[in-house]
Amino acid sequence: MDTSNEKKLEQLGSFEISDQMLTLAQDNQRQNVFLNAGRGNPNWINKKARLAFNRLIKFGLQESERTIAEGDLIGYTELQDISTHFTEFLSPETNEIDHFLLQMLKYTDQLGIDSNDFVKELADGVLGNNYPVPSRVLKNSEIILNHYLESVLYNGTSLTNQTDIFPTEGGTAAIVYIFNSLRENKLIRPGDRIAINTPIFTPYLQIPELSDYELVEVDLQSTEENHWELLPSEIEKLTDPDLKAFFIVNPSNPGSRALDASALAEIKKVVQTNPDLMIITDDVYGTFVENFQTIYAVVPHNTLLVYSFSKLFGATGWRVGLIAAHKENVFDRLIQTLPSEDQKLLTQRYQLVVKEPEKMAFIDRLVADSRSIGLYHTSGLSTPQQIMEVLFALTHLLAGETDPYIDTSRKIINERYKNLHDALQLAADESCDNSKYYSLINIYELAERRYGRAFREYLASHFEYIDFLVRLAEKNGVVLIDGVGFGTAAGQVRVSEANLPTKDYKLIGREILEVLKEYHAAFEKLNSSTK
Ligand SMILES: *Cc1c(COP(=O)(O)O)cnc(C)c1O
């Protein structure tokens, strides 16, 4: 690929560049097996929750036949005795999943959830025969999701009864809905300053720059030297009272680093000086760090929490995520302090769907806005998706503190990370705050380490930064993702430890070194011809 084409490529976002690389890699010159370590999509899935979903469908259908049964046209479930029917349906002695479902009933009973009510919610939910009601979240589902979040993300802090949840079509929809409702409710306006922790998942860089938003981004940078840790000196930037909001991915993507206790303490301090700061934390990777604690647990009144089941449970195709907010929060408070002109407009906006729009909580506004208000009555995540979230959550809640599934997911990631670093002869970052879901590899640094400073400079000055990735794809069939689109310096590439067989990470390491060796051969040739 020539330089001008590479320059055009560099204009695209990281994921779009990666798509272009896929084509190159699929018919790579060496005819190597094509290895795509670009995407964060895991290559594992959770089996138990899916089997449970399947059993619930079976039960739901059987139950529906009690009311109407005319061939393929069958009826609806009824509340009375449905949990008795369910326990009769289950064979816990012979069927492991039925045993799980029975345990689930015991667990929810202990939480004070009415079993008829819950079984009906599950059965109707998986069948999807009704609009989601209440539209924000199914009643019992919210309780279970709350317990899940508390168990995996809060690290001992109790917020279950104080948290409202809005399940969404993955973390992606959560992000889009939040930006949109913040703008619609005048909580962020064009020209406002917002902070982000960079490098960061591309949409957080791209959305604020769109003409609909025109936000000014302030970077809280983490660097390779500090193992992508967000230092207190950077967090301090949040004390600026002009900053409206802070968007953070924690553990970060692509840096894969979680905030430690001292960083969380710093955040708490910052919120004391800047009590109007709105924080949006995307904790999709939280479960990959042992004893992880979310910002939401530390400053719940200022924080919206985004979570997704996509990564841990291998469920990107399901589109299952959520937004959580404290019942008392800065978003609601700031809406109350808007200029009266804005308040009037917002009252007009939401009075189409609620009687007292002034009192409508921000999280409910998110739900209404997600369907352009007019379709509020049909809003909410599809009920099968909500029940899938609940079942994923329950696999963890019934497994207890040392959930073997979560443990295994961490072990897999860890082994792949080790394979890659061993092959590249790079030191592993064994900090307990490193999720290891992604690795950022500095190609220039690697070049210098292996062949010296002059070679590094040659590489950086003679080639577009994207050239390394193009060659790696075109010749060796390996696709990685460019880090610049995430806000890294040129030369950083992201390797996902989620989506390839564990042994392939050694191969990726070798191919990276192979490409460097070829650049080096050209460099030597150039040197000898100019001598
Ligand atoms: C993968 C990812 C998501 C996307 O989640 P989906 O639920 O698949 O939409 C959100 N945030 C970050 C930081 C991610 O890396």
C-alpha cells in the first residue's frame, strides 16, 4: 500500500481501519492462517444461562397451552399457581439446569421476591408476548440486576436498594442514550468542556466532536511509562468548575487498567470540590479485575454506571447492557436548577408522556428519549433480552464469591497475555489493576529495544505509523488495531486477548517480530548503500 493510501486510511476510526486490514489479511502474501486479534469480542460463551433460557422457553410454552391450545396457536400464562407448575416441570435430580433453576427460586425467595410473580415474569419475558412493562425495567429483574452489580462492581459497598436500572441494547446503546439525554436536558451544551480518560474506546472521542454536540474534550491522560495508570495529578484536573462531565472507561480500553483505591479516593475529593460534576463510568471490563471497585460505589450521587454483559458472558450478539443511577443524583438536581426558559421547554417535551414532567427522573427521561418520547409507551429493552441479563446475573449470584466462571475467564485472558508478552520478550505488567483484556504494544519501543535507537527513528520517520499494521496484515495475515484512534501516540497497537485461541498469541508475537526484522533488513541495506 502506498503512502497516500495509508494517509487516507489514517483518517478513519480505529475499527474502520481494522475492517480494511481484514481484507488484506485474509489473502495475505505468506498464506498464513489469518489471525484477527483486533476485536474485543470474546471467543468464549456462558453455557448455563443459555441452557436456562432454553428451559424457560419450554416451560413458558407448556404453561401457555393451559389457556389456549389450537395447534401452533397457543395462549397465555396465568399468575395463579405458576410457580407450583414450574417446580413440577423441573427435574432437578436428573437435569443440572433444572437444579440451577430451582436454586434460583430459593435464592429469589430469600430476597423476598414473590415466586409466582417472578416465574410469570420469567416465562412471559422469554416468550416476549407483551411490551416491556414497566418500560424501564421488569420489576423483579431490576432487583436481581441490582444484586449482580453490587456483587461484581461495588466491592463491599451496599447500594442495591438505592439504585435504579435501565437495561439497554448493549453498552453501545447506553452510551448513545446518555449523550443524547444529557444534551436534550441541557446538562451538556455545545462548547461545554467534558473530560475523558485517554486513551479511550473510540466513541467517547468521536461522539463529543460531532456537530450535534461540539463538546470540548479535556484529556486525563495515562501513559505507557505509568502502565496506563490514571495518576492523581491527572484526576486533579476535574476540580475545574467549568468541567461539566467526566466520561471514563474503567478498567480502561485499550489501557486495560482499573482505578486503584488511591485514585478512587482522589475522585471522591474532586467531587467534594466540584459537587456538580457528572460522571459517566463504563465498567464493561470490571469483572476482569479482582476486587474491582467502580467509581459509582465511591461517588454514587454523581455517577451514571454503564455495564454490559457482552464481554464476560460472550454475548455481543444479544445486545445486553444497562445504565444504573442512584435514586438521588446530580443529574436530577441540575435539571431542577436550569434557567426557567429551559425548564419550560423540558416540561413541554415530557408532558406528552407523564403528568408531572418536572418530577420525571433523569433515568426515566433516558427511557423516553430512547424512543423519541412519542414511543415511550413501547420503550424498554425487549423482554427476552432482559431475562437473558437476569440469567447471566443469576449464574454469578448462585455461584457465590468465588465464581468459577469469572475465575476461568480471568485465567484464559491471563494466559494469552503471558503468551504474547513471552513471545515479544516484554515484561508482563502483573499489577492487580491490570485487566489484561487488551495489550498496547509500542512498536517503536520494541524496534529500539531490538535494533537500537537509529532504527526506531528510521521507522518513525520513513513510514506512516499505520504502515506496520498494513504490512502485518498484508504479508503475515495478522490484524491488530491502531491505537492512535483511541488517543495513543503513534506506534501503539492494541492486541485483544479475548478473541483468539490461546496458543495463537505466541504466533502473533512472532509475526510482529518478523515484520520488524524485515524493516530492519531494509534499514541495513539502506545504511550499507549510503556508506
Ligand atoms: C465492548 C465495549 C462496549 C460495548 O458493549 P456492547 O454491550 O457490546 O455494546 C462498551 N464499552 C466499552 C469500553 C467496550 O469496550
